[in-house]
Amino acid sequence: MKLSARRKRLAERKLIKISIILGSILTIWAIFVGIAGDSKSIIFDALFSMVGISLSGVSLLVNNFIRKPDDEHLPFGRSQFEPFAITLQSSVIIFICLYTLATAVIDIINGGKVVELDIALPYLVASIVVCFILWLYFRREAKRIDSEYVRIESTEWQLDALLSFGVLMVLSLGYFLKDTSLDYLRPYLDPGMVIIISLLFLRIPAQTFKKNVRELLQFAPDDDVENRIHEASEKMVQDHNFIDSLVRVAKTGSSYTVEIDFLLPKTSSDIQLADLDVLRQELYDQIKGNYEMWLTISFTTERKWML
């Protein structure tokens, strides 16, 4: 059962607040451990979490902003701010990945650095457990309330869990290589891990960035809602012997902008407005759902008014 728009917003705000609080605790701990152990990978973990917290705060503000009513400055609503905020989040994460990738390459060129496991072990174990549990929790909640915001939070916790696990594996490997014939590899493990993680992490925010830029540019969503609208419009053309229809659909955030134009025969030029309203209601009942929709349905006997 899908939540109402109001309950969905409240659930999103509650989950984002939880993410900010727990993320802040782990970030402070990671900063201390990263500086004390001089670990580039742990500092990257802390930086990633810090940016995630900041962007979660932005999401919370945007979440509150877009539920305000339309006004003269934003007559078509505020739904465009949702993909804008998510695009911003994705852009910053992409920048962090590229920046840390570059610094890690520089570290390897300069001979690398050795990071000891002792000081980092308690943080890494706790981070893996907490982030993994929160990833599963936020992923479940994102599906339950169908929220892109919470889905982004889930992705960030997943990446945090994988990052901490990767760092633990590399530092553990360095511990076992100590005083062996492969001891010369230890300085390259930490920056090498950062390079691998940065490259792997780029995929998810890049996909999210592409999806939301498409929404900002009002590309057709190519989803079940659009398919349903096309099918319902075609059915109406057939049922009422219309000549043609033209459907335009764009999705911005959780809101759909829909324009449907029907071309009627010349013999229908004297049809009553009340009859057209009945047709509009018939079509609306077929395409409505648990999402916001800016819907325009028009009827004409001249094709030029459809284009």
C-alpha cells in the first residue's frame, strides 16, 4: 500500500534526520582515526560521510521546500527542486571520487605510505556493522515509501559499508605482509585501495546523475506511468472514433507533467463542453495514481493545434 504524499514527506524527513545523526557520529570518529593513523583511505571514508551528511541536510531542506503551495513566482510547482538536489548530491560524490583518485595516484608516484591496522581496527569493524545494517534498513524503507531521497541515503550507506570493508581488508593484508618478502608492497596498499574504490564508486552516482539530469531537461520518463497514459489515450481514440491523439509526458521529481491532445472529426465540432468534461474524467480515472500530475487534456478538430 502506497503512502499519501504528506505521509511520504514525513517519513522521508524522519529517515534523513536519522541518517544525519548516525552519519555525524561515524564521521567524527573516522576523522580522528584517519588523522591519527595517517590513512588516506579512512580520511576518504570520513570525507565521503561528511559530504553525505551535508547533502542529506540539503535534501531535508528541499523536502520541506517542495511541499509548499504554488505561488506567483513558481506557478508550475516546485517539483523540479527534487531532481536538482539529487543531481547536486551525485555531482559532489562524483567530484570526491575523482579528487581522491587523483591524490591516491600522486601518493603512489611519491612512494606510497604505510598505515598500521591497530588504531583503525575498532572503527572499521563498527563502521562495517553499522553501515551494513543501515543500508538494509534504508533500502527497505526506500522501497516501502517509494522515495528517491531515501534510495540515495541507502546508496550512501552501502558505499560506506563497502568502503570500510575494503579498507579493513587492505590494512589486514598489510599486517600479514609485514616483515615478509612482500613487505615492500605495504606502502602502496592504502592508496591502491583508494584508487579501486574511487573507480567502483563512480558508477552509482553517475547513473543517478544521468537519470536526474534527464528529469531536469524534461526527457520522457519511459516508465510504467507513461506507458499507461499512452495506452489509455489510444483506447479512447478507438472507443470514441477519434482521428488521432498526441501524448506528451515529462517527469520531474515525483511529479508528472502530462499533455494529451485529441483530434476529433469535423462532424464533432458542435460537441458540448459538458460532454468533453465527461471524456476528461473518463481518461483521468484510467491514468491517475499515487503521484502528483499536472494534467492538460484538449480536444480539437484542427491538427495544427496539437503540434
